[in-house]
Amino acid sequence: MTSSSVPSPISASAASPAQAADLSVADAGAKQGAEVSHQAEAGHGEEEGHGDFRLFGLATFLVADGMTFAGFFAAYLTFRAVNPLAEGGNYELELVLPTVNTILLLLSSLTFHRAAKAIHQDRTQACRNWLLVTAALGFTFLGGQMVEYFSLPFGLTDNLFASTFYAITGFHGLHVTLGGLMILIIWWQSRQGGRVTKANLFPLEATELYWHFVDGIWVLLYGILYLL
Amino acid sequence: MTLTLFPPTATPEPQAPLQPQGWLRYFSFSVDHKVIGLQYLVCGFLFYFVGGALAGMIRTELLTPLSDFMPRETYNEVLTLHGTVMIFLWIVPVVNGAFGNYLIPFYVGARDMAFPRLNAVAFWLIPPAGLLLISSYFIGSASQSGWTAYPPLSLTTPATGQVIWILSVLLLGGSSIFGGINFIATILKLRRPGLKLLQLPMFCWALLGTSILVVLSTPVLAGTLVLLSFDIIAHTGFFNPALGGNAVVYQHLFWFYSHPAVYIMVLPAFGLVSEILPVHARKPLFGYITMVYSIMAIVVLGLVVWAHHMFTSGTPPWMRLFFTIATSLIAVPTGIKFFNWLATLWGGKIALNSAMLFSCGFIFNFVFGGITGVALAQVPFDIHVHDTYFVVAHFHYIVYGGTVFVIFGSVYHWYPKFTGRLANETLGRLHFVLTFIGFNLCFAPQHWLGLNGMPRRVAEYDPQFTFVNQLSSVGALLMAISTLPFLINMIYSAFAGEKAGDNPWRALTPEWLTSSPPPVENWKGPAPLVTHPYGYGEAPQPQAVGASSP
């Protein structure tokens, strides 16, 4: 249990000379211990002390995922800066629906937060309701995206802007779809006897982190694609 | 008080064999980091021989100025496959996946990686991706646009092969990202309590830096290749100038990954060589802290130098200036590492065994490749030799003379750990001599070819270059021959090699403080706390291992 109290001869050379000399003497005394002492066994400290690093792993993954979007945004901005569009193309987009969609998605982040808070307070039913609301907001957002896609005057291959627009919003929509499904799964798993409980919050926390990430990306996307 | 309901915890509980044991486990979805490491290693070597055969085809074609050994299209397929296989299926998986997986849990004092199952998934993405890539050659046409797949070339060459190439690289990129996440989490979060970051062996730092690069840059390549596949399949025009797109944007995005990819290939090699040199020179690693800062400086600078691959792509002058300066700056941390290795060797009790020979070969070759790298960073020179064999020579001095030499050295160094037996020294030294001569004979003349204007990736060349090309091909033949003693050595020694014992090198790093090969969870008892992994010959040196001197 005591990871630091057992002196290690290997670390001894870092200690003060006197202390290290003492240790050497001690080692010389315990001649047979040369091999063993080198191994510096130091208790069972490793069995404890590691927190749950799964969220850390997910966060690292989200950094990677964010870099994909960063690449897309960089491509879009460069296209926009240097490539004139073919005739008939322009960068203007209808703003009402996307703005409503943005608000929906931001609201869904809030409702997810409420869900997490509820389960922390042992109000499982409230948590499940908030999860449903979140999923509903997410899928409404996707419906809004569909409506927008079908009402836009350009198709995927019409011009460079159109292609980039569909690629980026489509890739984001894929993320929302995945997140919505994940929310439904944890909603199902948080039922009585399910896997998601106050004692096993990781699935919920992971989905929440992912969902906030997807919302954050949308805010960036909205600023770059629609407002700029 | 005498009643015990549970057996005492000191008795090791018999472990249920959930996974196949023995040799079968190497063909299973094992989550043991050592098994996965060796899976990466052997799988990587298989692809190395494929890539080597392809290189042999290239050098055979270039024996004569005419394209008489194979059709030009086939030559393009062969060079594309050679580049892709060697980079994505050999070097990246082996220096990161193989040695990283095998060593990192030992170095941080853990029993496995942070995410063992993700680790197994990352490995098992590689064989299908590799087979997919190679199969494209047999189902019509492999990609012909080089490992860079620049549009519009990649949009005009046969689509099937190109799309398969993209799919394969996406799978391999995914594998790489999963591996990177795992390494970062393992090094930062799974360290044994009491072990500080600055007490870690240098390989941990190298792999931490590499994994940061992997996580930050690989997704950009993935996104770019998805867009490229849209251009091929859906006829969008992202990178197609004929449709109003911008091919240079592809180059920027591609090199945003692929320049760091050079560091993804070479930084782990830096780390491995920093492990090998102190052991066989019996001296502490010189300048530990400067090594750490150098790695991190290389990571930061490595992310902002990509456009030096594009000096002939119409880059504006300010961009050329910035990227020239940034690229030249990388020589500083790299030079620090180089001199630190020399200082580590200086005055050491050097054992000139195979591992040490290959490490010294690495230092020699790498400084050569590094010097031509600084030369290539200078715009006027770069424009002169762009897309010539000078670049080919420089690149191979970095990745073959650098990384592959380290891979061989590492195989010899850790072979006793992997198998419990020593590799044969005579065969190992023969392997080194053949490889070293063959490599330098193959690639040194290519500097001259490039300076005199022989373009790369072309099956035909000016007849005045014939003799030097033949010289280069002889070198390639020597390199091919050099794998024979290596293979014989590896297979023979695994069965009949001298028993190594647990720690034949009397090394102080933690992987040697357990049996060879190590037990399933690395240590029978608790993990050792190794705070001075390079404490060779330090006074007052505790009689650590061997304990022969009074």
C-alpha cells in the first residue's frame, strides 16, 4: 500500500550522498538482496490510484475528431478566399431555419446537462425524461437540416461552395445522428435494472461530453458557414 | 478470528484462460499488450518484405533507361504500393504499434495499456487494410498516383484502385489514431504511483510526442481523403481545377498530416535509440531534459512546416519564407538529440553488438539525411531538386537509414526479451554490414542523380544516368540479400539460440526487471518503481545487477 516508504536503491542515487551511502552500506550488508533490492518492490500501490481515465480517452478522441472539422473548415475558408465560384453560385444562405436549429441544439446541451444533474440527485425518472427531450431536440435538428437540404437551390456537385457546404454539414449531421442514437441507448439503459446507474455513470457522461462537443462544433460551423 | 471465509490473497488465483495461450494467441483478438506488440512487429515485417519486393521491382526496372521490365502503368502502381506499404503498413505500425505496445506499459509500470480492447481493434484493422491495398493490384489496377495521391493525377488514374487505396489508408489512419489515444492515456494516466513524468525512459516521451502528432494530424488526412473520394465517386470538385476546385488545398491538407508523419516515423526511432545506446555504452543517457524538450519542440515545429513540400506549388513568398525558417529551426532540436547521443557514447564501455552497430548506423545515416533535409528547406535549392531523386535519397536516408536501422537494432536489443533467447551475433553483424553497405550504395548515388536532374517516379531516364542507376540497383540487391541472415537468425535463434536469462544486457529499464519472456501481467509481483532508468555507472551506484564487483 505504501508506494513511497520503501526505499529504492535505484532512486537512491538521487538522494543526498549521505543517505545514498547509507543505503549502499545497507545493501552491502544484505548481500543476497542485490537482485531483489534492485527490483524495488514497492507495495501494491498500482492497484489503486488510477482514476477513471475513459473520459480522458474520449476527450483525446474528440480532439482528433475536432481536427477533422478543423481540416474541413480550413479547406472551406481557403476555397472561399481564393476560388471564385462559377456563375450562379454564391455564399449566401437562408438564415431563419439554421438559426432556429442552432437554438434547438444549444437547448439540447442544456437539457442533457439537466439529465446528468438529475441522475446525480438520484432522480432517475427526471433524468430519463430529460434524455428523451434531448434526443427529441437532436432529431428535430436533423429534420430541420433535411428541410434545409431539400429547399436549397443547389445540389452537391453544383459548385465548390455547394460541395463544401454539404460535406461539412453532412459530416456534422452524421455526428448528431450518432449522438442521438447514443442518447436513446443510454435512455434505454437507464431504465430500472439497466446498466446506467448512479454507480455507473460513464456511459452517460461520455455521451454528454460527446454531445456538447457536437454542439460546439455546430456553433463554429454556424458562424463560419452561415454568418461569415 | 481464525475463521477465514476467503482464501488468503497471497495465493495467486488460477487465471481462467479466457484467451488462447501458446502460439495461437498471436492469431487471436488478444488484449495482452505484449502479444499485440509482437503481432504488430511480425505483421509489419511481412509487409516489409512485400514492400521490399516492390522496391526490388523498381530497381530492376531502373537497371536500364528504357521501360522494358514492366509497362509504365505497372511501374506507377508498383511505386505507389511500395510507398504506401512501407509507410503505412511497415514503419508507422512497427515503430509505434510494435515497440510502443510492447514497451510502454513496462516503462510506466502498468500491466497493460489503458484501453486494451481498443488496442486490439487498432491492430486488427491493419491486416485487412493491407490485404485490401495489395489486392487492388490483382483486381484490375492499383492506385497509380504515388503515396501522395495528388489530384488531379489521382482523379484521372483508374478510379477503383484509387478508391481502394483511400479506403485502406482510412482504415490505417483509424488504427493509428486509436493507437495514439491509447499511448497518450497510458503514459499520462496509467503511470505507476510514485513515478514522475521526468523519470520515464526517453521512449515514453518520444511516443507521447508522436501520439500527439498522430491525434492532431491524422484526422486531417482522413477528412481530406474523404473529400478526395467524393471527387472520384460523386464528381464533386473540391480538388479538381476543371470543376472550379483547388488542387493546392489538397496538398496543404495532405502535408499537414504527411509532414508530421515523418516525425511519426522517426520520433519513436529517436526514443528507441535513446534506450539502446545507454545500455550498450554502459553510460547514462546524456542530457535527458534537453532530449525531452527537443522532442516537444520537434512536435510543435513539426506541425508548422508542412508547406516546405510545396515550394513549387505556387506558394507566395511570405509562405516560403515562413516555412523555410520553421523547417530550418527543426535542425536545432534534432541536432541537440544528435549530439546527446554522441555524448552518451563518448567514453562509454561500448559493446559493439548488433543492436549497437545498427544504432550507430542510424546516427551516421540520419545525420546525412538531416543535412540534406536542411538543404531541401532552402527554397532556391528545393526548387532545383524538387521531385528529383535527390528527394528520394533524402527521404530514404531518414526513414530507412534512420528508422529502419533503429527497427533492426531494436529487434536485436529486445529479441532476448521477446523470446528468452539471444540472437546470433555473427549473423547479426553480417546483417548489419550487408545492410549498411547496401543501403549507402543504393541511396547515396541517388543524390547525384537528383542533382543532375533525374526525375523521380518515371520508369525511363536519360541514358547518361545508366551506370549510377545500376550502382544503386546493386545496393538494393545487397539490401535484399541482407534480409537473409536476418531471417535465418530470427527463426534459428528462436528455437536454438543461447538462453538469454532475464536481463542479458544488465539493463536498468523496467522491462528487463521481469522474466524473459515476461508473464501475462508483466510482473509476478508488484511493478518495480524505476526512477533512474539510465543510472549506469553513477556514483554512488548501488550494486544493482550482476553484483560481481565488490
